[in-house]
Amino acid sequence: MKLVANVKLLPAPEQRELLNQTLERANAACNWISERAWETKTFKQFALHKATYGAVRENFGLAAQVAVRCLAKVADAYKLDTKARRTFRKHSAQPYDDRIFRFLNDSAVSIWTLGGRTKMPCMMGEHQRRLLAHRKGEVDLMWVRGEFYVACVCDIDDPELIETTEVLGVDFGIVNIASDSNGTGYSGKDVEARRRIYSNRRRNLQRKGTRAAKRKLRTLKGRQARYQKDVNHTISKRLVATAKRYGSDIAIEDLKGIRERVKAQKAQRARLSNWSFSQLRQLVTYKARMAGIGVISVDPRNTSRTCAECGHCEKANRAERDTFRCLRCGHTANADTNAARNIRAKAAINRPNGNVDLGVAKVARVEHRLSCSYKLRPSGRGS
């Protein structure tokens, strides 16, 4: 499992200026290499090296290994496709390898700059120290909101999966960001309130258009995204802790492509596009792997329309957003919790380590529900 440890650099004022100049010079070199690659349709690293290495060193005054890293950076950028010329911002992250960067200890680094190799202090916490014991490969020098960091890739062995006997179903949503099959919900009320506040603030400042308004916009940049990521970290941590406490695997919905499938009214589009379910899924997955808990992906079709008690599937069962009421057996429950229970039931049948003991009658109902649900027109979402 690959994780990233971000270590903050603490350069002196003159070192900060050197780092800034180094990033700008390296990205200028990358743009020059990219332009040559685009003109000659030469996108492979070896061919690029042969065609531009000498000119890069001469024109930009870069050390040999820095020039090599710039060539690799451009070649990597064209691996996705070669349909458009790649450009790099002046403060884009720059890769470093062990020939031009190393940790002296857990509080200092040695790094190449335009002024040569220089030593500077760094700052890290216990979490980063544990990860750095498994550091592997390159690091990236990054400029983030006026501060310099190095991002280090750490290759950690996956822990052995713990023995589980249960499955915790998790339903993702917008009003409730997540709800589990135990009945715990994680509200998205605060996230939506923050989205509205920042959206209105950005709109008003953009209309103002003054220099002061533009400065304020720069200070607001990324705040909403960072807040939502923090919320997702908190929710994923609690879900994994719950699963570990009860000895459960985690079952989550496979919502890939849902933005293209779901149609929303104009007033709801901004709220839907703000839904960061992919990020939450990634966080749950990697935290579960670190805890030795399995994650099972489940098809979300009809989980919001199906009764978790009798298996009756009908759109009218979900007459209201928050309440599920089965028209056959009369079962009433929170709609998101009901959907999470259906996700749990689906995962329990196809669980890699064997079925969870739901009872013979319950398993029969679940199997019947699964066989029927694919005959109905998909709802397009899990809840």
C-alpha cells in the first residue's frame, strides 16, 4: 500500500528565495521541453533526452540530475495522451531523487537549488516519522499556499486482514453523507451550510471586482475543499473504528459514473456536484486496509427502494426522502439506514470469507430480492 508523507520545510529567507527560483526555473525548462516534444511529436523519455538534454542544461543552468527529472516529468505528462500540448505552472511540483535530495535526520534535509546543495530544517510529526521508515523512490518539492513541502511516497506492507464475522453496510448520500447499517448517520448539514456561505461569498467578491476583493478571493481559495476533506477524514475514521469494534468488513456502494446518470434540477446541480463521495470512498478504503478490515463493493441498484425486512422492491416505498415505508409488510425505518441494511445484505451473500449468519429465512429473502431487483429499471442511485 502506497501512502504519502508530507514534510514541511523551514527554509531561511535566502533559502526560500532559492527554492522559489528553482521551482520557476525547472518548470520553465519543462515548458520548453514540452514545446519541443509537441513540435517534433517526440514523447518518449529516451528520445526526448537524446534531443534536448544538452540544450536544457545549457539554456537553464540546471544540474544533470535535475535536467533528467524535468525530462521524465514531461514524458510522464504525455503518457495519458498526446492530443494536447502540456504546460506547467511556474510553481508546479518538481520531482527529486536520491541524487539531489536526502534526509539528514528527522529534522533536516539536503536539497539541490540553483545555489547548489543546501541544508535546511524540516518539520514532521510522529505519523510522518512512521511512514518515512518505508520511503521509496522520488519525492516532490511542492509550493502550497506560500509554504514549501516535500511529498514522500511510502510503500507499506498491507497488514493481515483481521477475522470478521459481520458486515457493516454504508450508504452514501448528500443530506446524510454516510449512514451505516447499525443506524448511525453522519449529517451533511454543516457541509451544505459551508458550501452556501463560500459560494455566496465568492459570487459577491467576483461581482465587486476590486483589488481588495481579488486578494480576499485568494485567501478563500481551497477553504471549502479543505473543510470537506477534514469532514470526510472524520467520517471514514469513525466508520473504520466501528467496523473494527464489531469485527466487521465494510460494504460500500459502487457509485462510479453516478454524476452522468443522475439528472437534477438546476437549483440542485451545485449541491450534487459538491458531493465528494469518491474522496470519502478512497479514505474509507485506505483506512480500512491499514486496520486490516476488508472492503466490499456493492451494486447500489434498488437499495433505496427495497424493504430490508421482507424484500419487497417498489419505488413507492420511498415516498419521502427521510422515511422508508414498505407497502407490503408496513416496515418503517430511516430511509438511509434501510438502504445501508440492504447493502449489508448484498455484501453478506457475496462475502469473500463466507456468508454472514443472517438466518436461513433472511438469506432466502435477500437472494429473492437480488434476483428480482435486476428485472426492474435501475433507480440510478443507492439512496
